Amino acid sequence: MEISSSVSFVIMATSMIMCFLLNLLIDKLPVPPKYADGSRRHKWRNVVISTIHAVSASTGGLASIYFAPELLSDPLNATSAIILVSMAITNGYYVYDFIDLAMNTKLASFLPLMIHHTLDIFILFWVIVEKKMFGIVAITSCIEINGISLHLRHILLMFDYKKDDLVFKVNNVFNVVTYVVLRLGILAYDTWWLFANWTDVNFLFPPMSLILLLLNIGLFYRLIESDYIRKPITQKPKVRDIMAD
């Protein structure tokens, strides 16, 4: 089924609007007590919507590869209506999240995600218009399998689970493994592929992918430092959102 770029942009706009409506709905639902008001309430809404996006994007990526395996053998030219719809929904989420974080987060905390979202929005716009690189987008969407466990880690901390609790440890093992294998592994593959196919894609994409890879390596170090390296202190540590920081 062929989906035009104009229809894709309608889907993207609908996705963005739905995210804002979902934000309002979540704000009416019960929240963890210490996130009941102020900017902390925004963190709760943000992580819930981010988790929903991670489930949606990873499902879209896996489904598109299952129904169109040619995306793996020809990541540049193979097409798939499933991944086109999925990337339009994802881009709508990125636009929403950019606006939401810009309105509710200090610049120092928002800067890494501002760079991340700006690069991703530009790349997805290009892919939707040019109808190329669907396979790369499908493969990259599988990164959000790690995103699910990363956001679940944050939710567990919000509900006062300790880092030595079994559920946190189990999620953490899955989180670290999928971060290395999927997030860093796929971003490394993307960067290699884009440099190898420089003349067939936008010339900005290879350095942009390298920037995303370096950003995620830095975030991985902070994750490991927070959960495995930092020594416990007598005073209760402040809950930190690794991705938002």
C-alpha cells in the first residue's frame, strides 16, 4: 500500500496532537506522591508518554521487518507502509516532546534531548519525503526495545524502588544488555552504513549519526556510573532521570 508524503504529515500532526491530549489525560490520573505537583508532575507525564512511544516505535520497527524482510537486505530502497506510518507517528511524538520539554525543563537538562530530537526530526522528515532509508529507520526503531526498559527504570525509581530490589536488578540487566546490543550496536551500524553510503543519502546524515552515537555513549556512562560505580551515601540520593539529564 502506497502512502503519500502528505498523508504521512497528516499522521505526524495527528500523532503530535494525540500526545498533547494524552498529556492532559495523564495529568488527571493518579501519580506517585512525590511527583504530585510542580515540575515533578511534568516528569511523571513525560516518562509515561515516552514509554508509550517506545512501545509504539519498537512494535512498528519489528512489525515492518517481519512483513517486509527486504528492508534488511536493501535498507536504502526497500519500502514499507508499516514503517512509514510508524515513523510519522514517531516524528509527531518528537515534535511534541521537543515542545513539552522546552516549556517545562531547564535548558541545561534539556540540551542533550534537544540535539537528539532535532537530528531525528530532520532525518525522519527527509526519509518521509525522499522515500529512502526505510530499512535503516526500521532497524533503528528497534532501539526503543531498550527505551522501554530505560523508562521502566525511571518509573521504578519514581515509585521508590531501591536499586538493590530484585525487580530493579532484573530490569537493570535487561537495560544494560539491550543498551549495548541494540542502542549502541544499532547506532554504530547506522553510522558505519551512512558513511559507507554517503553519496546515496543526505551528506549531513553520517556526522549526525555519529553525534547521536556519541551522545548515547555518554548517557550509557552516566547510567553505569549511577547504578554500578557510585558508592552509596548515607543521605538518600536525589532521584535522577538519566535520559532527561
